[in-house]
Amino acid sequence: MDQSSNSASDQHETAEPGMIKSVLGYFKSRQFWMTVLTLACLSALCFFLLNAGLKWYTNHGQRLEVDNYIDMKLNDAQAQIERSNFRVEIIDSVFLVNRPPHVVLRQDPQPGSFVKEDRRIYLTVTKAIADEVELPSLAGTYDFDRYLRKLTMLDIQGAVKERVYSNRYQANTILKVFYEGREVSEAELKAGFKIPKGSKLEFTVTSKAGGLADVPKLTCLTLEEAKFLVQDYRLRTGRIEADATVSNRELAYIWRQDPPYSPGATIPFESEVHLFLTAKRPEDCDSL
């Protein structure tokens, strides 16, 4: 029993150095190093192919500078964008009164940016057809200057067509509104009257000064008649002097006026006309 155990042990001890020697021999063999070299080459090839594929997919290393297309005509900008290997997309169009149509206003990405090839360039351009805007109502804003500021915010022009004297309204009050020669009523404005941006409105507004009135002929009229006529001429009755014959001034006659009547004579609006009364109708009235 002891002899067989010793024999097996001796054989095992003899086998171990042989196995180690065999393994070490394999690592030193040409076949091992060929296998290692093959695996290294395959790994390098896989890494190269993967890296090249990612570069191709993401256009890595092919970043291009974006030119400035702002203020260019749309056709010219599109041609230049396509020559630079980009794509064009118009995202908005805006009407501007003082700009011609089809001109680039904004771009994204901004000029000087570096982007990948085949990137979309988004443009905002001016358009040819004006947007329509609703005119503000006159209610609460009859003053021409205030209303004009509202129009300016809407890109609408305004101008005074005519100034008319009025002692009823404050100066610069809007009396009439005209669009393309047609009067626009207040009812139309309240209902929502629309016109294209860049259009022009004209206005009739009031004036307190600068107007001239003809001097009316008042002699031989009663005071009551003369007062009505003075008012119609946009003048005012001034000083009234009656002689000793007058007992009822309203029925008395005008025998003299100041300023005197003369064909073609004018005085400023709101001027005073002074009247001189007598009880009897002047004798020369029938000859006048």
C-alpha cells in the first residue's frame, strides 16, 4: 500500500514540471504570437472602422462658417446658401413700410457661426403684401396729435387735409377722416375699419386762429337781426351805443358800424363789431 502511494506521488511530481514546461513552450511558440498579432490587427481594424463610421455619420471635422445673408435679396441668399452646402427654410415673413419685399431680415444660425454641413439656415424675410390693421376708434381720442401717435404705432400715415375754424371745439379736433378720397364715418371706425399697413389717412381738423371773415353789412338792420348775422360770420358783437331816441334797443336800427362795411373787407374770426343804434330806420336805407 505504501509503495503504490509513493509511486503515484512520484509520477505526479514528475508530471507537474512537464505541464509547466509545455505551457511556457506554447507562449513562446510562433502559433501563440501569430494569434496575438491577428487579434491585435482585428481590434485595430474594428476601432478604425468604428471611428470612421462615427465621423461620417456626424460629419465630424466638417464644420463650415455661416455667411451673412441679412439685407440680401431672397433669391441671392438662397443661391449662396445652397453653394455653401446648407439648406434653406423660411420660417417667417414680415411686412415693413420702408423696406422692399423679399429681403432677408434675420437668420439663424447667426453670421460667423460654425455649423455642420447640410445644416438648415432659417430665414425671416419681408413680404410683398401688406398686413391689414384695424383703425382705432375716435371715441376718446378726437385730438389729431394723439390719434396720429396711435396711427404711427400701426404703420399708418396721417396728414391734415383741411383746417376749419370752429368756436365750438378745441383746436386740432378731428372732424372728418378720409381714406383714398372717401370719408370714413365714426360708425365704420367703431365697427372695425381695416386698411393695409403703410396707407395714408387725411383729416379735417379744427382751428381757432388764422381764419378771416368778411365784414358783414349791418346798417339798416335791427339790433336783433344784426346779432344773428354777426354770429353767422363767426364774429362777436362788441360795444353797443344807442342815441337818446332809443327806448327799446332790440328793435332799434343800426345807423353805423365799426369796422365799417366795404366790399371785400375781412377781419380775423372772433373779432368784435361795434354797433351804433337809433330809433328810426335811416332814410338812406332804401337807396342802399
